Amino acid sequence: MKKFILRTLFLCSVLVVCSIEGYAQPDSKAVKELKAQKAKNEKEIKKKETEINKNNETISKQDDLIEKQLAEIDSMKNGAITCKEEMDDQYEAGEEAGIEEGKAAGRKEVSDKILQAYTGSLETLMASYTMQMIEKDALFVGNTDDAVKKKWEALKIYFEAKNSVAVKYNDTKLNEATEKLKTIEQTESVKTLASIIENYQKNNDGLKALIEKITEIDKKQLAAATKKSQLQQEISSFIYDNSFNFVDYKHLSNILLGVIEKKQQNPDNNISNFSNEL
């Protein structure tokens, strides 16, 4: 029995070994093929990985290049903005300088024209200018040559003297005006003005006397027509006797015209208050 079992086990072992050897041959070839395929796949995978790495490296370099280019573009953009700002500043500065230069040139041109006008005779300037015009010109031109300054001073003296007979009679101011007129060129206008100043007191006193005469007429009981005739006669006599010129004596003219107007409104109007203005 024991021998039978051992023999059976031996036979089984042989069968097993044979079976293994029988199946081992085909499997070994398949395994080799599989291994070969695996090796090939791994090689392909490695190749792909290498290509991918190279592509990644290329992409990375391209990204770096793009970033660099973008940075350069930003730098150029900022540079352009800065340049524009600098150009704007230069333009504004240049424009302001141009404006100032233009103003200076324009001012000089006007000043030259003003000064050119003062090359005319003193007589012409006295007839053409006023005190306000001269003061305005002097202020605009500023410093200038002595010849023009001398004319300005002469014109100032002339117009101040002319004003002395345009206001209420003042003996002191009239005497001062007369003395100053003697220091400037004796043109026809200066001589005429000196005569007007000299006759101011005569005309002033004559107007006072006229107002007194009219006041005396007012006290009389006269017919309206008679009174009007006497008033006209007295006023005409004053103008004729004094060679009174309304243009020469502005202050006296205003008073005389006031008297005439009031009497025209009503011959009985009291005009004695006008004496207070003389």
C-alpha cells in the first residue's frame, strides 16, 4: 500500500513536471514579446517625455521672451509718456515765453508810436492832448529820454494852469500858474492862457456885479416885458464889456448859464445865491 502511494505520488510529480514544461515553452515566448513591447513602450514614453520636456523648455523660453518684450513695451510706453510730458512742459514754457516776448514786442511797438507823437511841436500837443492822456502815456511808456520828459513837464504845467481858470477864483493858485507858465516855451497857446489867467479876476468881479444888478432889478416893480428887457441888456453888457468867452472860464460860464436859465423859467426867480459860488 505504501509503495502504491509513493508510486502514485511519483507519477503525479512527473505529470506535473511534464505539464509545466509543456506550457512553459509558449509562455516564455509571449513573455519575451511582452517584455520587448514593454521596453519599446517605455522607450517611446521616454522619447515623448524628452520631447515634452523640450517643448516645455521652449515654451518657458518663449514665455520669458514675451515677458521681456512686454516689459520693454511698458518701458517704451512709460518713456513715451514721460517724453510727451516733457514736450508738453517745454511747449508750455515756450508758449509762455513766446507770449511774454510778444507782449514785450507789442508794448515796445506801442511805446515807440506814443513817443513818436511827442516829436511834434509843443503848440500842436497842447491843442491835441489833455492832462489825462499825457499821464496815461507817461505811465505806459515809463522811463524815456529827456526831450520827451521835458515836453511832458511843459504840457503838465500848461494843463494845470488851464485848470486854474476852470474852477472857483483863487488868487494864489492863479499867480503860481502864471509863474510856471513863464518857465516853458512861449507858444501861442501859452500866451493866450496867460492872458486868460490875467483877466480872470476882471471877469469874476464883473459877474458878481451883474448878479448884484439883477438883484436890484428884482426889487423893482416892473412889468414882465420891461424886466425881461433889462435883464437881457445887463447880461449882454457883461459879455460884451468883458469880451467874455464861455470856453475860457468854465466855472464862471456855469454860473452865468445858471442865472440865465433861472430867469428864463421865471423873471422873478431869486438868483442872489449864485454870488456865493464866486
